[in-house]
Amino acid sequence: MTDTTVTGAAGVATRKSANADEAPVHAIVERRQSPLRAPLAFVFMGGALVATGYFQSPAVALTILNMSLVSAIMAMGLNLQWGYAGLFNAGVMAFTALGGVTAVLVAHPPVWEALQVGGRGLALSLLIVLAIVATIAFLVSATRGRTRSFLIFVTVIVGYALLRPVFGSAVGAIESVDPAATGFIGGFGLPITLSWIAAGFVAAAVAWIIGKVALGLRTDYLAIATLGIAEIVIAILKNEDWLARGVKNVTGLPRPVPYEIDLQQQAWFIELVERVYQNRLAGITDAAAREQALRQLVVDGSGYFVDIAYAGLFTVVLLVLLALCVRALNSPWGRMMRAIRDNEEAASAMGKNVTKRHLEVFILGSAMIGIAGAMMTTLDGQFTPGTYNPLRFTFLVWVMVIVGGSGNNLGAVLGGFLVWFCWVQAEPAGAWIIAQVTADMDPGTELYRHLQDIAAPFRLFVMGFVLLLFLRFAPRGILPEKVRHS
């Protein structure tokens, strides 16, 4: 057996055996892909959305489109971490929720009554926390050994003793202010689109903290750590009512697009609807019937207009982030990240700071997920911490990356569209299938009741089945990563 040298990305040389079974996965020469594969995949996806609008309703198709755009951004963020650097982040849910709460804190109007009774207490609590952090930082740099550990322990205990009554009193006062409607501090009342940018910074800051703690762990331990931290974040958001009302939810967030009721009263919009549906309206001769038909078309059209406006905003964000990701992937930084992913030991031997680079990509990917979380809250118009669960906001995003193609930005986008489409359509499809199977069955039988019970969670079976099919027949996804050999 002979050895040959393969030069990977960023000039990192690795050794591969002539035996194919021992060769690294990313060093194997790939099959040539058709240049039409990606365009055809997106054309197929577009056709599925058009068919949904035709056979179901345009509203359903537009709703799927908007959530697909948001899901595609989440998938790109995770692909940045896993596809570029091989980081197994099982805490996608946490960064999505952080983006959502940032949208509340930025865009919701401030609750002045709550700030008056508890604002000073919160400000004093923040000063105490900063003093604790500054003291610990000083002790870390100025002391050594057991003395440092003892002094840090004393600082934490004394700081907690000072913080607890001040913070508890402020929280109690804030949550007692009209808890049925407010009971929290509110936000800054800024345009909600600014929260998308702020969400990226908030998620990045939390990712920096998590990365400092967890990125030194092995892959499996990193997954467990990020999953546990995600649960902690969700538990805080559910229980700290003073911050964003907890499980009581925040509703009525401002929107970056017009409200339907406002559009329905605008003369220009009514005229637009008349022009679009002029052929249909021309066939109605009765004036009262024509007026009623026009009113209904205006109501329906206002919903379509709002969904299209959201789709336009989300598409702009997606294209900007996609362009940045593609540029990063093809840059020396991107080649270095793939070299670290393929062989950390070789990259480290070449002088690459593996931990620092992992921290960089973890922060960038988490920031993108945070942006998507703020966009989703904007689309919903409300923040509901109780709906964040690992199945929807971690597992499903992972399926998007795997199905689309890990390491390929277009693959992540395609996976976001395809998997979300299947996720939405699986439930009505399951109900239809069960209805056909049980059409001639006795409703009183145990089998009939069992089949009716499994109709709702049928989507879980569909997603698991889809994932198994791709893992078996296309383990590298629909659009696999293109490895460039130079």
C-alpha cells in the first residue's frame, strides 16, 4: 500500500491512503454534477407552490412561501456551522427564540407604568451584575491559585445576596401592572425591521458566550451542551414575565407592511383590484351583486397584497445573506474553514487557530438564525415562547440542511423550501389518506378510532420517512457540496 499527498483547502496538506476505504470522505473525487440540477430543482419547487395556489388557494401558497423564506435563512445559518465547520449545533431553537424576543424589545412600545414602578430596580440590578462581572475579571487577572477561587466564590455569594432582593422587588412591581394586558417592560417602539439587525447582534453575543463555554468540547458533547443551553433559554423566556410576558405571549407587534383593514379603505387599492379582476367583474350586470363581489375581492386581495409584501422583504434579506455566504465560502476564509472541518489536526499543525475559527463561524451562523427568528415573529405579529420546541426549531432545520445538501448554500435554501412545504402539506395529505382508508369502515371499531388518532401527527411520519429516504439514497442531499480541487 502506498501513500499519496492531497492538498486541501487553505493549503493544508493531508495524507490519504491509496486504499479507497481509508481515504477521507472529502478527498474522494466527486462525480460530475449536471449544471442544470440546481435550476431544475428550484423550478420544481416553484411549480409545487404554483400548484398549491391553484388547487388549494393563493393564501396557502403565499403563507408557505413566506415561512419557506424564513426557514431557508435558518437552514443557511445552520449550514454555515455544520457545512463549513462541522459544528453540531443542537440549539437552533434558542437562537430563533432570542431573535423573537429581540423583536419584542425593539419594536413594542414601552410600558411606562411598569418602568415607573420597576425601572430603577432593574437599572440597579444591572449595575450590580456589571460590578460582579468587573470584580471577577479583576480577580482573575490579579490573583492566583486557591486565593482567586475563594475570592471569586465570595464575590458571587455577596453579589447574589445584594442582587436578589433588588431584582425580585422590581420584577414583582412590573408584573403587577395590569398583568392581563401588559405586566412587562415593553420595548423601545422602533420600526420592527430594525429588530432583524438587532436580533443578529443579540444572537451573536449569546453565541459568543456559549462558544466560549462549549466549543472546546467534542462533537457529541457540543450537541448535548447546545441542546441543554437552548432549553435553559426557553425556560427563562417562559418564566420571566417582566421581560416578554412569558407564556402569556406578546401580541399586536407593529408590522413593516400595511394592515389589511387599512388597505381595504384605500381608493388606490380598490382601483387596483378592479383592474386586476375587471374581466370577472364585467360579467356581473347587477350593480348590487357587482358591489358585493368587488368588496369580497378587495378583502381577499388585501391579504394577498400583505403576503406578497412580506415575501418581497424576506426575499431581499435572503438574497443578501445568500450572497454573503457564497462570497464567504469561496474566500480564503471559507477554504480554511473547510480545511479545518476535514482535518483539524493538520490545520492546527499548519498554524490555524481552530478554536477561534470555530467560534467565528458559530457566531455568524447563530446571528443568521437570530435574524430569521425576528423575521418569523414579525410575520406572526406575536411572540409565543410556548411554541418553541426542538422538533420544529432544531430537528426540522437539520432535516432542511441534510436534504438540501450540507455545505452547499443553494442546497440549504432549497432544503428550507422543500422540507417546509412537505411539513405543511403532510397534515392535510395525512387527513385525506386516512379519510379514504376509513371511508367504508365502522366508526365504532377500535381500528377506525386508532386511524383517526394518527391522522394529526401524520406529518411526523412523513418527515421521518423523507429523511430516511435521503439518508439512504442521497446522503449528500439534493445539491451536494462542490469540492474544488486546486
